[in-house]
Amino acid sequence: MRLYNILTAVKPKTIQHYLAYMVAGLVLIQLGITWFLISDLTSNILKEQIGLRALQTAQSIAHTPMIRDELLLNDPEGKIQILAENIRKKTGATFIVVGDAENRRFSHPVPERIGQTFVGGDTGPVIKEGKSYVSEAVGTLGRSIRSFVPILSTDQKIIGFVSVGYLSASVKKSIAEHMHRPLIFILCLTLLGFVITACIARHLKKITLNLEPAEITNLYLERGAVLETIREGVIATDHKGEIRLANKAALKYTCFYSAELVGKHIDDVIPCAGLKHALTTGESEFDQERIVNGQELIFNIVPVLKDGAIKGLVASFRRKDELDRISHELSSIQEYSELMRGQTHEYSNKLHTIAGLIQIEAYQEALDLVSHESSGYEDLIRFLNKAVPHPVIAAIVLGKYNRARELKINFQVDREGTMVDVPDWIKQEKIVTIVGNLLDNAFEAVLEQDKDNRNVFLSFTDLGNDFVFEVEDSGPGIPPDKVEHIFEKGISSKGSTRRGLGLYLVRQRLDELGGFISVSTAKSGGTLFSVVIPKARCTVA
């Protein structure tokens, strides 16, 4: 516990410190366990050997005829003591005791204790049962390991015993002497472990690009966050082409789950992307169009190189129609800019004309030109202020009127319509989305017509329980086989993948308001969109 407290109190900052502390703790724990096992094993072996030697010595003495004969005669001349002491000094035993069946000693290293009772209480099996064994007990000389062997008469009766013993303290000292070499061996292994740890730490520092553990953790978390914020699909593989990571966008495009995707070969997931070429050649590819699972995707492929060797690749991809939509929006902005420039040029010409008329004193002609240019615009503003008192809705109509003039489209608004009674629960922004997208669709439909046949008509009314909008154009109309699909996302009667969002948004807003839309053929041959929105709030399931 003290070692654990020391290790946990130290806060490593570098990867070398981490390894040094971890390996040091591990080595010290292993050292303790190894030392305990070796010392315990050595102790048991030495005790077993000493006990066996004591038992063999006791057996030799017990089978000596002179010992048996003198014991039967009660050793009147002390010959047992003399023999026992000679053998003890030669064998190095602590004591050799010869006793009779009454536990009375006939030999002892301390002569004064001869004739006294044997101490220890472990003589029962040898005297009563005639067994030979080794035990450890406390005698007059201290705790000792001692053997017992019975002394038998010629008729095999137990007449006494022989006990040969070694003090436990002497045994422990002998064990300590035998542990010197294992201790040196363990210390050498410990030193070698620290040297190897330093080499591993230095190598690990090199292969981790000198990054510390905390920095590696932060980079891993940041990488995951960055991948999930990218709208493009991202897949990374190893040098064999097996996928190692993929973000959510990649799973969506490939129709896999994360657990299914990781570990698969790239050719099994995106077989037509040609990613294996980058793994083979190490060449990067950018903005490559590939068809995967029926989707047109734009790929950017970059191999991962280290010391000139290909370690894997990273591929990012997204749907082509998303890029096309952005491109279309940019193109629309450019077109709008061109229209504004043309309109500016046109109005500049008209201003110069007015200035010229004034200079030649053709005042009436100048007034007529100004009146002609402003009459339609001012008349529409007066009508909208009266019939549509809702500024957001009036603004979209006025804005589309200006847009129509820029595009040279004859845009007419039914002057008999009204849009006064709009309930508070209906958000004007949703009406703007519906009207604006229908008018944009109508403008696009008539742009391909002759300038004299570019007509768009808007009518609306709030009489009764519903709002009704109608947008009519003089365009070529919608093919019958496409009428049922024009409100789906990505579907356009123009046949371009860049379109197909406007009518989809119209259907969404009508579903939210509980309204509906119908499509029919106008008298002019174009398309008529009729929208009905109930004034009463509807609960949409």
C-alpha cells in the first residue's frame, strides 16, 4: 500500500515517465513475489534436506547394537553419551538425544540434563507406534527441527528412541546464506528491466512523433469531433485496404453500420471507386466522379505516406448533386448580377434620353416617358397596400414583380383579389415560401418562350373559409408522366439534377398548414397551380 501511494502521488508528464513508473512498479511487485517464492521454496527444500539428514543419522544410531545393549542395561558406564557426542560433532547436529520408553535421556549436549525427561511433547508416535518421522518443536535448547527413530529390541519391542536435531535459528541462517546468489540474479534482472524500459520509451517516443500521452488523447478526441462535423463522407484504410475508421456521413452514403464497416476491405464497400489505385501507386486524386450504389459521388483520395512507404489512404466524398446545387446557386447569382448590370445600363440609357428631351425642351415627351416607366410600379404598390396589408406577403409579390421586369417577363397580378383576413396562427413566412417558389417555377417555365409570350399571372382571394392562390404561366407545360412526381425532392420537369427543391418546399409548407395543391393545364397551354389553405387551424397527423 505504501508503494502504491508513492506511485500514485507522482504525476508523470512524459511518456518516458509513464513507462518508467509503470515498469518500476511492475518490477518491484515481481521482485517481491519472486523473492517470496524463491525464499519460501529454498526454506522448504533446506528444511526437508536437514530433516532427512537428521532422520538418516538417527536411523544409523538406532540400529547400532551397542546403543540397544547399553539402553537395556541403563548405560551404567555412559557409553551412549560418548558415542552420541562423537557423532554429533562429526555431523554438525545441534543435539543427539537417546532416550528410553519413559522419555528419560541417556545423552545430551549439556551433560547436566542427562537423566531428565525429554522436552517437546512430540515423542508419542515414536514410543507408542514405533514410527520414524521429522517434526519441529521447542526443546531445552530452543525451537529445532528434529527427527525421531525408535530403538527396537531383538524381539522387536520399543525400548527407546533416538532424536537428532538442528536449531531453527541455525537453519534460517543457512537459508540466508543460500539466498545471496538468487538475490544478485534478481537485482541484475531488475537493472536490465530498467535499461530495456529506457530503450523502449525512447523508441516509443520516436514512433509517436514526440507526442505525449495527453496530446495523443486530445488528438484522438479532436479527430473524432472533426470527422463528425464534416458533411462529406470520410473513410481511412490501412496499407492492405482494410477500413480503420469512417464518419457518420460515410456510413450514410455506403448504407452500412459502424460495426459492419470497420474491418471490411474497401473494395467490398465501394467497389467502383478505384481506391486501390492510390494504394498501389501512392498518387493522390481530386474531384473524381464515381458512381457508387447508384449515387454520383465526387471523390478526393490522398494516400498516407511515411518514409516513402504507403501506410494507407484517406478518401472523402459527397454527392454530386449537392455540389451541383451550390454551383447552380452561384450561377444564379452571376445571372442576377448580369441582369442588374443590364438593367442599370437600360435605366442609364433612359435617364440620358430624358436628359436629352429636357435639353431640347421636349418637356411633354419627357413627362410621358417618366409616367410610362413609373405608372405600372406605382399602381401595383397602391394595390398591394390596399388588398394585402401584410408587409411580408406584399413584399414577396413586389419583389417578384421587379424580378419579372429584369427577366423581360409580363407578370400580371389580379387586381380583384384580396388578402386581408390572414389568421395569426398562419406564419407569413410560409405563405412567402409557397408563393415565391411557385412564381420562380413559373418564371423559369416561360424564359424559353419568345419575348412576346412570356406571361405569368397571379391571383389570390381570401373569401370564404380558405385562401386560394393561382399561378398560371404560358410555358410549355408539364409532361403528364411527371405531374405526380414534381413535388418530390430532386425531381424537376426541366430534367436537371440542380433543380427539384422549390416545389418540394411548397408541398412541405402546405402539409404544415393543412392545405393542398393541384396542377392543371392553363388555357394558354402552360401550367396552372392552384393552392388552397384553410383559415381554420388543422391538426396534421
